[in-house]
Amino acid sequence: KTIEFSDKLDGSMQSARWYNGEIIMAGSQAINPNNSWRLADGYNMIRSKPGYEKMLRDHQNLTFIFEYISLKDAHVVKYTKEQEGLYLIGVRDVNSGREYTYKEVLEYAEKYSIPTTKLFDKTLNQLMNELDDKSSDEAEGFVINIDGYKVKLKYNDYRHIHKALSKLSSINLIIRSIA
């Protein structure tokens, strides 16, 4: 029914919801902002723009999913200070479990002036032919949404650099090197 191609942002996932009169957030390996500087920073980002809190208050039966982009949490893609923020990448209904399409996600982002991912009007063949077009510091790749089933499609240079960086920080590789 639905096939969408969106930009794959190179950050960390955080989700937020209005619950019992307050904003509740969770992030990669964290539900307590006192135990995670990334999550604490995400709370600060949500509080920095009134659209975030209004969106959460207006839709208390939804969980909003963001990509956290910060220079303090740099991955492979090089973002600028102006690009830092919480980018709306998903919405899920807490009662039914339904995950909204990217088209619907973009409508929320526009209504509340929230940064979001981009949708591409391309075919899979077009995307496949573009996988050598960007360097690893420019972009990560794409997310393909097929009726709610999501697949990452990454630029070739990003894959190579990410693989090399992962090996540099691999605990197994470090143990083998010491041995």
C-alpha cells in the first residue's frame, strides 16, 4: 500500500510523549536524563522550541520518535551547529500500535514547525544508482518504508567508513590485539 523513501539521518534515536502532565523521553540505552547526557540534551532541545511541547500536549495518545543530532554526539556525517536538533522521524499510536507513514510524520512536523526527515520522490533503481554520489561525511543514506517495514539503504562510502570506525572501537578487536 505504501512505499516511501526518506533521508537516513546519522544520529541517535530518542522518543517523547506527554504522560501524566509532563514530557517523558527515552533514548538509546536511557530513560533517565540524570544517567544520560544525550537524553538530558534531548530534553533541553524539546524545551527550546514551543512547537515540541505543544505537539506532545495536543496528542497525548502518540509517541513521537526523533533523531537526535548533536555535535557532541558526532557519528560519521559532519553536521553543522545550525543542523543540531531533534528531527521528527516517526509517530506511533500508543493504543493501537499503528506507526504513521512518513507523509503523516511530515504533516505533524510542518504543523508544529519541527525539523524532520526529507521524503524523496524516486524509485528504488534511482536510489541504487545514487549510492556512490555522496561521501561519508555528507550523508548516511535512505530509509525505505514498505507498509511500515523499514530498511536502511546506506551510501557506499558511509558503509566503508562506518565499518572501519566500528573495527577501531570493537572491544573484541581490542581484546584480540592485546592477546
